[in-house]
Amino acid sequence: RALKFVEQRRGEPFSMEKVPREDPAVYEMIGRADTVGVFQIESRAQMSMLPRLKPETFYDLVIEVAIVRPGPIQGGMVHPYLRRRQKLEPVTYPSPEVEKVLERTLGVPIFQEQVMQPAMVAAGFTPGEADQLRRAMAAWKRKGGLEPFEAKLKAGMHERGYTPEFADRIYRQILGFGDYGFPESHSASFALLVYSSAWLKCRHPEAFVAAMLNSQPMGFYAPSQLVQDARRHGVEVRRADALLSDWDCTLENGAVRLGLRMVSGLA
């Protein structure tokens, strides 16, 4: 809906594919957690993470989407990743094979695949055994069943020269992902929507808030909070008017005209 408003303002067709990529102003806005209403990164948990992670590229958003999940949190992956990103501790790998799996996330498994791949490259699991591990990992909270994998995982890593500490850390991370973690492809698709939503909020705040109001109920914030946030960003929001308002909120000479849908008791 916001893209349609942008079309009206620009007087030409506009779609998500035309959203300019890697806009520094968008990342600056995200980094200060100015994300009320932005898809996926508007929750209190995400907003507390954003100033610490400070996304600067699209792939940073992919990680941001995935890291504030029960899997990485319960697996103890969040703080090590942040320390390494902030250069407070060195990025190290126990072997070149593990480095290939974890290099893009600074040696810390963030995505669901990254807790399965070490089982293959470091413990000698076959692809079929790794898939069985994935299935057990998803179901262990309900049924148990990870115990046989623990023994095989640790024995395989020991045979290949990995330390008991590394093997135990990988197993604990696998247990954490039993509490839910994102595959990388899922995170990437969400990150695309995150960036597009944030760009609209940054570059076309009036279109963004009008579309958000027309999509209620949704998200974490009430319409009054969305309006207050828009006004803080310099958007003029005009009250609903029986003579001027449509049912939906509309744009009116750069301002937002509240629609009759916002009048209590009319819906």
C-alpha cells in the first residue's frame, strides 16, 4: 500500500524492485532503532539489538533478523557474535573446514544450517545423518531423541582432533536451535522486506504511516502511536473530516488525511 502512495507522489509506476539499495540514511535510521512500524525490527527485543549490531549492509539485516530468535539466544550465540563484530575478541576457527561454514558470521553459527554443517565437516556425519539431526533438532522439545547424536557428534569431533570444549559448544548450540532458529534463506527474504519497509519510513514517511494505518490491526503499535511517531518525523497528520476524508487514510498535498476508518464506532 505504501508503494502505491509513492506512485501517486512520483506520478510513475513504482515497485519494490525500484527501491534504491544500500541507502546509508536507511541504515543510519535502523542503527538508532528508529523503527516503529518497520517489518520484523519494530519489537522491543529487536530495537534493543539494533544499536548494538548497527547494520550497515543488507547481509547485516539478514543476521539481525535471525539473531533475535530463541535458537541463537538459548544457544549462547548472541554475545560472542556481537563481541566479534565490535572487535572486542578475535575471530578464530578450529579448522579450515569449519571456517568455510562459519566465516560469513564471524565464526558463530547464526542460521539453522550452520549448526548442522559442522556435524558433517567436523564430526563426519553423512548428509542423511545430518538431515536426521535436523529432524530430531526440530522435535526434541516434544520427544527428546538428541542423545544418540550427542555421542556420535562428540566422538566424531574427537577423532578429527577437535577439542572437547568445541564439541560441547556445538552440541549446546544444537540444543538451542531446538527452541527455533531461522534458515538463512528465510532470513534473507525477511531482510528484503525489512529494508524496503525501512526505506519507505525513511524516505516517504507520510506514505509509510498512511499505509500502516490502512492496514490496522497489525504490528506492535496502536494507530495513535503510529501517528505520534509520524509527527515526530515531521509528517503533518490531519484529522478525519466528513467532507474531506475517504474511508482509508490518504495523502493530501504531502500530508496524511485520516480516513473515516479511524473514527471509533464507524467500522
